[in-house]
Amino acid sequence: MSEFGPSPLPPARVLVAKSSLDGHWRGVAVVARALREAGFEVILGGMLRPSEMASVAAAEDVDLVGINVGGRVEVVERALDEMEAAGLGDVPVFVGGTVPPQAVPRLTDRGVGVFPPGSSLSAIVDEARRLTGRDSPAHRV
Amino acid sequence: MIEHQPETTSGIPLKLLYGPDDVPADIREALGAPPGRAPYLRGAYPRMYRDRPWRIFQLSGYGNPEDMNERLKFLLFEAGETGIIIKHDRMTDDHLYDVDHPEIVERREDVGLTGTVTVGLRDYETILSDLPLDSIYAKPGGGVPQSAVYTLPSYWSVAARRGIPLEKLAGTGQSDFFLTYLGCPTKEQIPPEAAIRFNLDLIEWCSERMPRWVPVSIAGYNAADSGLSAHQELGAVMANAVQYLDMIAARGKVDVERLAHRIGGMNFRVSMEVFEDAAKLRAARKMWSDLLGQRYGITDEKARQMRIHVVTAGSAMTYQEPFNNIVRGTLMALFSVLGGTQSLGVSGYDEAMSIPSDHAHLMSIRIQQILQNEINLREVADPLGGSYYVESLTGELEERGWEFFRQIQDRGGFLAVLDDGFLLECAEENNQRIAVGMESGERAIVGVNTHTIDDPIMEVEAFEGRSGAETWEMAMERLADLRRTRHGRGAVEALRNLEEVCRNDSVNAIPAFMEAVSADASIGEIGSVLRETFGDWQVPISV
């Protein structure tokens, strides 16, 4: 910390992965690119099981996990449980995709941001910055 | 100030007004041929919808086989659908995984969400119970090639057990490369070389035994909804067809001319870029007819006729204010018909959040029935024909489509551009442009990035089928039952034979798949044989 404000943190590392086996990559690609262009280091996990979501997040030492959902919310909840069990309860998570509207509160109640189809990319990037403490002007690229 | 230059989604500049000079000479010539005559610019059949209305052909499926059977009976006998499509659970069916596979167990609540889940042939008997297989037109599933060789033989075997001869069955397969290797690459998938062998086997099998069956159907839809633009969709579809035809010719077992008509049942996307996409359907028919005439020297006009199935763009359906999607679906359906489609599926208004609910599904059928009955749409063939604007778009798409086709051929052909990631890159680039346009507001989507309201009043619950992991639990019981009660040695022998046949591409593999499903081999056991024989495709995805 200097008198000129916080010293810049290194780029935040984000794991981007799909929880479901549906294979749709279109939304994932657009979001991954937006995060990369905003200065994040993006690790692409592909289609990960809940237990793999936790193990890859740990191995890659990420600051944030972004999950694309093409299935049910229970599977995302299992990923959150696996992360907690692996001691990663403090790593923030946000999700995007076809989350059933009625299931959204189950995720937001656990502090998980939900970005359904049609969400603005800048809103997603802003949330990623806030969740990783990169939201002061000094961290903007 | 420079005026902003408007253009279509695929980048064709738009003028304020079109006139006679905008219609290219060869389009003007093609306009002289009536519907039902090559090059089919004006339609596939002479009397178009006066003789046969387009087929209402909706995707449907979820849950366990009983759920699927109930839904199909409702759609056929009550709602008035004129063909059935069985949508399978993507996790188990596209991957050929048993429900106790580790990839499935950790995601068990997802099972049955994207389609019905089957463990083996017995489930097909349940799905198809009380359905008149000898008189319906069916698409039993098999979007990806490795699942088609399980799905189609299962459907055919159920019919055979009921004493219905194969030649009486009418329907279509899919085995689409765009879905498999571009749009939705799965976790594990046999490589394109193995898939194309199965497709050729299906084509030969059907041309010998099943005159009323379209063995494979190239699905431009999947190319387009993954991100390829209209002319890229056209060029890539033609490149895909050329791949099949050239390989069939090289095998030398079936005459290409006889076969071309089978390959000519294709599937395209119509999006909210409605004029461009209606023009695209017209261009597609002409391109196909020209291709077969010029490249393969086929003179028989009937052999050069393309029949089209359209699916309206799922990606156009918004999560926000879902009832707006009924309007979008209606517009896309209308222009699909104006482009001369033979069958049509309208995406459910809840597409962005789930597979269609009963209500959304019925709505898609009603949209089509209203178009068929209430606006005199069936009486006049090719109503857009001769429009300076539409003919200009048609000519432009054809020219650009052939340019993209040549680009693919120059890079080594269709299989090469799947393997080297070229098509993926094209799609990604377009998607990026679309995303930037949405972000800036240049691409306006009502209720999403323009005319939004803070307090939503048009909310819809997503359809989720059975609760929790119930569908999976029921499938686990059926799988255990299958393993316990089948003739064990018969299944083992059929699987061993299947493996031998897979390793020997000089024989047609379809009979071995028929035997394996008939011996109650499970879906996962068949998948294991394919995985061990062919390995896994390395997705060249840059994301």
C-alpha cells in the first residue's frame, strides 16, 4: 500500500466451465473473451463434474469461478458444496446460462450472481471485477 | 456526415430501394422455371401447399419413456401434429453413456431434462407403444452420428418385432456433423472419420431396404445457430453434401444419382433476419440443383430436388419477457413458409430457459395451424418470387455461398475444416460481432436491451419435468432390470460381433447394431465398443 492508493493486484484468475454435458459453447466463448479483454486470466475448464469443478479451481488457484449452466440448479449446488468441502468456500462463484427463473433465488441466496441469456457483457465483467476486488479504477485495463 | 450503412446479419449491404437491375441474370433465368422444375428456385413441388401443407414437425421429449410416449400420443392424436420427433436426453444418448456412468452420476438431476432417457431397446418399445409405426412419419432421434447407429436400429427393431416390414417405414435420420463437431461438441465423441463411415453405412443400408427413409439429414440449422452466417451456412452445407457424395462414389456400391435425392432432404435455420433467410431457402434449392447437375452430371431433375425442413432460431428466443417469443416464432414461421419449406419446427417461447412446456409446445403447433388455415398462405406458390429485393438477396447469398464453399474445398474439404477449427473460428467471429452489437444497442432486442422495464410482468416458469433425480433413479432401476433379466451371453456375443464389424470398414455396420440392440445390449455398452474402437475426437475449440 502506498500513499497513492492500493498497489495494482495481479490479474485475477477465473475458471470458466460448464456444469452440464450439453456442449453448447457459444455463450461461454463470448463471456470468456470479454473477461480476457477486461484483463482477467481465463482458465477454460470445459465440461466439468461438480467434484472436478472444485479440484480444478484448487489446482489452478483461481480467484473466481464462472459456471455455464445448461441443466438443473441442483448440479450447480453440488459444485458449490464440493468447493466448500475442498476449503474453497471463499472463492466467489457466478453463473450464466439457462437457469430456470424459479431456481434463481436458490443461487442468489448463496451469494451466487446469476446472468441469464441476454445479460450485458459489461454487467458480467463489472461483477467479476467486484467479486475479485479489481473494481477500483487502478485495476482497469 | 456519412450515413450509417445498414446491412443484414450476415453482412449484405441493404439499399433503400431495389429495382430490376438488382436481380442477377441467372436468377432471372431461374425464375422462368415453375415450382417443381429445376433449379427449383420457386419451390420443390409443382402445386406446393395446395397438394400438401408443410409438415408440422416439432421437437419434443423429456423424462422417462412413459412420459415420452404420453407426450407423443397427445401431439399426434389430439394436438394435430403430422409427424413425430423423439428428442433424447443429450447426456446419455449423445454420449452413449449408461446412467451409472461417473459423468452422469454427478449430474443425475440433469438426466431427462433435454429429452427422454433410454437404457436399451425395451425403452423404445415403451416410447413407441400404441403408435402406428406403419403410417407415421418419424424422426426417432440420433442427432449425432454415434447415437444414430443406436437410435435408428432401435426404432427399426421395434417395428420389425411388430411385424412391420422395414420398407414400409417412413421417416428421417439426422447424424449431423454440424451439431456434433461444431455446434455442441460433447464430452466424448468418435472422430469425424468414423462418423462418416457410419453415415455412409446408413445411406447404403437405407437405399437398399428402406425407400421411404431419409438416412441422414444435413442440418444447416446447427451451423447457423452456432454462429455461421447465412451464406456460410449454404456453403458449408454444400461442402458437407459433397463429402458424402464423393465418398459414396468412391465406395462404388450405390449409384450417386439414385442417392442424391436421399441426401437432398436438408434442414436450415430461419432467424429474425427473415428476408435474408427466406431468400436463403430459395438459394439453397437452386445451389443444390446446380451442384448436382454441374459437378456430378445428374440430368434427372427429380434427383436434383431439395426438400427443406426449417427450425426457427432458438437463439432468437429471449429469456426476458418470453411471451414476446410467440411473435418472433410467428414471424420466423411465416418466412420459412414464404421460402418454401416442406416441414417446420417452431422453437418454444420458453426456449431460452428450458425444453418446451406442454403449453409452449402447443403454442408452436398453433402458430403453424393458424398460418395453414387462417391467412390463405397455402394457395399461392412462391409469393416472394420476383421481388427485386428478395431476388437480389437470393443472388447475393448464392454467390457468397459458393465463395465460402470454395474456401472450404481449398482448405482440404469439409472434414478438414471441422478438424482444423476453421468453421469454429468463423462462428466465433460472427458471435463476437453480434455480442458487440447487442452491447452497443445497435442490434436491438425488445425487452432485452431496448424498451426494458424494471418490474417484469411477463414471467414464465421453466419446465423442469420430474423433480430432483427421479428420472435418473427410474432409469437406474430399468438398467438393473435389463442386466438382470436379459440373455447375458447373447448380449456379450452381439457386442463382440459389433466390435469386429466396427474394426472392419469393408462391411456395413448397421446389421451388427440391429443385433446388438435386439440382444438387449445397453446404450453404454454399445458406446464402450465405439469408444474403445475409435477413440475420442480432439475438439479444436479455441475457447
